[in-house]
Amino acid sequence: LHNLIVTKHLDRPTWVSGARPLTVDSIDITQAYLNTNLHHDVYLKLPEGVEVLAGKVYKLLKSLYGLKQSGQEWHKELDAHLQWQGFFPLLNVPCMYLRGVGASQVIIAVNVDDMLIVSPQRDQVDQTKKAIINRWKITNNGPATEFLKIKITQDQEKRTIDLDQCMYIREIIREWIQLHKKTWTPMVCTPSKASPEEEIDSKLKVKYLVLVGKLLWISNTI
């Protein structure tokens, strides 16, 4: 990220600005999918009991949550607006948009309708927010404290931004470990592979895959 140096402090990575402190704010677009125009005709089949006038059909004017093309249509609209504002997406990280250089540079990280807006200058962050507010209604979260379950701690005096997954790890512990139990039973022998004849509960298989996925997410992000 140009003026950023990423360092490791034990299990807590830190973004350190090389020349100046960074401002990192968070916003999310309110009901993004419902504000998205459709570029193809989509007609509705209404549930039984709903009266439809003879010779009439229902056609969607805007996107809906649950519509399979909603995500793509929203991305097209957001991408077009950001590029109109002078931003361009990174080729290898298309969810990140850049504009300007040096002190006036602005970086936007996008996750569907949630965004981080980063710049060395507070007024650049505010101007970017204003340009987005002029197009959509947003929730202004102010200085970013969390993004994709990653905790963000900003220290303007030290010019550092600490990132950690403590909140997410605690969430996994609450979900998967019985916290009221104060003891654990050590493994007395090496676990053996289940024989083909043994049946494993299908629900247990799914839970195992979910847990492994969560652990991989932690190990690969921070």
C-alpha cells in the first residue's frame, strides 16, 4: 500500500505508515442491493393467492436480496461510480481502489457494501465519503474498529494501525468449546483413522469442515 510497511509483532501484525499517520474510516451502504438497477428483464411469479390483473405481469424495477444476479449488478454499479470519481481497481486485488499519490492518495477496500476508506489526510477521507453519500445512503461508522472480523486499533501518535483476530477467535471458542468446563482430558494414544465400516454422522462431518474453514481463515489472514 505504497507508504505502508507491514511488520509482525508476535501474533499481532501492524500497519506502520512510513511518513505520515493514516486515517482509516468505515462505512456501509444502506440496503445496497435494493438500490441497484437491473440490466436484464426479470419477471416475478407471484405466490398462490395473490391477485394478478388479467394480461398483466410483475416486472422488477430494482434488484432484490436473494436474486442471483444482485451481487454482480451491485458490483457493476459501485465500480462505475468509483471509477467516475477517479478511482481505479488494482488488477490483482479488484476489491481495492486507489486514487491519487502521496499525501492526497485515497485507498478504498470493498467487501460487498462495507468499505474502508484510507488516506493520510482526513479531508480526503471526508470528501470521498461525501461523494458516496451523494449517490447512496450510508451508515457512517467513523474511525474503523473492525472489518471482516478483524479488529483494527489506530494510534495516530505512534502512527500505527494494529490488526488482530482476537474477537473472531473468542467467537469460535464460545461456539465450539464448553467454557464452563475447567479441565481437559489429555490424549493417551495417537488417534487412528476411522475404518471404512465405521459410520460418521453427516452433521459431524459438516461441523468439522466448518471449523477447519474458520481456522484456515484465521491462519491465512493475520
